Amino acid sequence: MRDVIIIGGGPAGSTLARLIGKDFNVLLIDKKSSDESKTSFKKPCGGLIAPDAQRALARFQLQIPTDVLANPQIFAVKTIDLQSRLITHYQRFYLNVNRYRFDRWLQSLVGDADIIEDARVTTIKKLNDNYQVTYVKDGIEQVEHARMIVGADGADSIVRKTFFNRKIRQYMAIQQFFNASDIKPLYASLFDHTLTDSYGWGLVKDGELIFGAALPLQNSRKIFEVLKDRSAVHSFDFSNPLNTEACLVNSPRSIREIECGSDHVFLIGEAAGFISPSSLEGISYAMDSALALAQAMKKKNVIKYYKVKCGKIKMKILLKQLKSIVLYTPILRKLVMLSKLDSINLVE
Ligand SMILES: Cc1cc2nc3c(=O)[nH]c(=O)nc-3n(C[C@H](O)[C@H](O)[C@H](O)COP(=O)(O)OP(=O)(O)OC[C@H]3O[C@@H](n4cnc5c(N)ncnc54)[C@H](O)[C@@H]3O)c2cc1C
């Protein structure tokens, strides 16, 4: 029997496995495969490493290898309000990465835990004094047992759905890829409150334009097409679609929607609800909450200590909630954009 089974090998799961692998008998189960061309799962993501995520990496003394970086790097965001037609540019400090390779790199740093990749967890059951995890690999159902379970399995977490019924606000994130060889590199964020109370984005990565948005769960595909129609005037070329991906994305309306866990089942990263409701930046929260749980696992009362540690992360989300009120209230956003506060003027 294992001490810990971590379900999900994204930034949260891989970080936790790296941090606790020496002290516990850990198994990490992840859907992704090590072969990029064959993997049945790639996390839909903008792949922008924000300053908070850079800070988390810095604390771990990690440096991103250049083969994880994407082309080009980005220094500004073009903010487009499709209703008021205002456009403002702001300086930004993101690293543009290939998200699949970023996840694989974090996973490669896990030294002391066992990893089963290309495997999907289908059920988790509480038995008398342990948990039974069933997963499917190569079409064959297999079983493992552990004293503790960690749900690091993202927005559509099977761990959260199995053990907790705390609701969290969710959007359908849709991203479409286009040939961008002729497009001037850009990073844009788009707002249209008649379509979504979250936002859309467009960015160029390794010769492709990624156009995406977080949309209401109902009629998301239709709304996405309307957003594309309305955005086309802003020099997006949607003529050569290459592929489309979609997944749920969490966006806590209040910190009460965050679930850290109970008993011997813990949630980290987006599964817990740790993600910025204003920008949907989640990579820093994934790593920070993994660190919090790793530190808590050194204590006797893990859940109590983890909840205390999560207090700081929740406070950060609370501040992002205040920011999202300004960002997503049309009149407030308009005032901020008109004020040109903190904006940059482009030199043509
Ligand atoms: C479209 C989109 C764009 C985004 N852009 C950005 C961005 O640019 N920058 C940023 O910081 N954040 C971004 N985010 C948010 C960010 O991607 C997540 O918050 C972050 O990845 C959360 O990390 P995590 O490790 O908690 O979960 P995930 O990264 O979601 O990882 C979960 C892992 O669990 C595995 N898994 C799930 N279910 C199972 C199962 N049943 N069995 C086995 N394995 C399973 C998956 O393989 C996956 O690797 C974006 C989100 C979306 C949807």
C-alpha cells in the first residue's frame, strides 16, 4: 500500500510529487503520455508563465529550459473592449511557453515518486483504513491503494466530484488554432459582457494564432463563433482553422468555493479552486498550493495545517476577486481604459 496517490501530473501534482517523494511512498497517476505526438491529452492553456509563477519557480530555484519556451516572447497586451471599442496597451511580463513541454519538464524533476502516465483514474473508493484507486492503462483496469489521496486533477476533478459537493463557478474554455505565418505577433485580451462575464484572448505561439475564451457553459460553441465574428475586425485572421480544444476552467466567485479537503483526501491546484478569477492564471496557484500541502504533510494534523497555509493563497484570490469586479464591470473597465493609467503608447 502507498502512503500517497496523487491524481494528476500538471504543475500542482508534479510539484507535490517532487517535494514529498523522498519522505513518502508516492504514486502519481497522469493522463498525459511522454510522447508529444501520441499523447491523448494535452492541457488546453495559453501557456503564459505570469510573474507570480516565475516567483514560485524562483523559490524552488528552478530555471525553465529554452526548449520549453515558445516563440515569440511577449512584452505587451492589447486590451480590446468590443462593446465600447476602446483599445489600450499595457506592459506585461509573461514567459510564452509550450504548455505540454512545460508540464513534462516539471514531471521530469520528480525524482523519488513512481509515475504511471497515459493512465486515467476512473474511480476512488474509501475503504476501512485506506483508499482504493482504479485506473485504466492500455485498456486494462488496474487498482492501487493508499492512506492518502491528493486530487491534483484540474478543473474537472474526479477527486473533488467523488468526495466533496462544494460548488464552484465554471466556464467552458474554448481555444481554436489558426495558421499565423503572416500575422504580426500579438497578445490580446478581449472583453464583451454581452457574451461572457469572463474574457477572451488571442496570442501567437510558434507560428500559430491561438484564439480562446472562457464562456458560459450553455451554448458556449455558438457564443465562441459570435465572439470570433465580433473580433475579426481587430486584425485576427480566422481563415485557416487548424484545430479546436475545449475544457472546463474554474473561476471562484468567492473563496467559499475553494475546497482544500478533509480527512485523508486533499485538493491542490485548480481542483481545489486555486486560480485567479480575474486573469484565469492558475500555474502559480498550482505550485503554491502544492508547496503548502508538502509543508503540511510534515505535520501531524495535515489537513488542519494545510488549511492554515491555504489562508494566504485564499487572501490572494480575494484580492483578485476585487480586481475582477473592476475588470468585468463594463463602466468601471471603460473608466480604467479611458484613464490610460499604467498604459503604454505604441510607436508605429
Ligand atoms: C484555456 C485555458 C488557458 C489558460 N491559460 C493560462 C495561462 O496562460 N497561464 C496560467 O498560469 N494559467 C492558465 N490557465 C489555468 C491553468 O492552466 C490551470 O489553472 C493550471 O494548469 C492548474 O494546474 P493543476 O496542476 O492544478 O491542474 P492541470 O494543469 O489541469 O493538471 C491536471 C492534470 O491532471 C490529469 N488528470 C485529470 N484527470 C485525470 C484522471 N481522471 N486520471 C489521471 N489524470 C488526470 C491531467 O492529465 C492533467 O495533467 C488556463 C486555463 C485554461 C482552461
